[in-house]
Amino acid sequence: MNKPNLNWFYLHIALVLIVLVKDYNGTLEASLDRFEKKIGLYTEVDTTEYEIPPYYIPPIQDDIPIDTTSTFAREI
């Protein structure tokens, strides 16, 4: 019987170990940012602040009549 080629398996194990060690040391994010810049996928970090909307439209309004002929209303 032929021996299986385990090169891809060992490559994945090595990559997982590298990612785990870099994450434990706190250098994973910086390394990924540099890699993304190198291949052109980097996007700036979103620094926008959350703003409260000027108004709120409730999803259900009591003044709108309910259509009692619909099949959904019959199940309720």
C-alpha cells in the first residue's frame, strides 16, 4: 500500500502553530495588517463614532389596521 503524502497536513499544522504563538504574543494583528498591505487588501480601521439616530420609527404602529383576511392573522 502507498504511503499518503502528508506535506499539506504538516503545512497546516505549522501554520496553526505560527498563528497560535503570534496570537499568544500579541503580534498576530500587526502581522496580518502588514500582510494585507503587501498584497493590497488592507482597509483602514473604522474610527467612526456611533451616533444616535435623530428619530425612531417603531416597527409596529397601533393606528394601522390589521388585515384579518391574511393567512398569518388566522394562525394568531
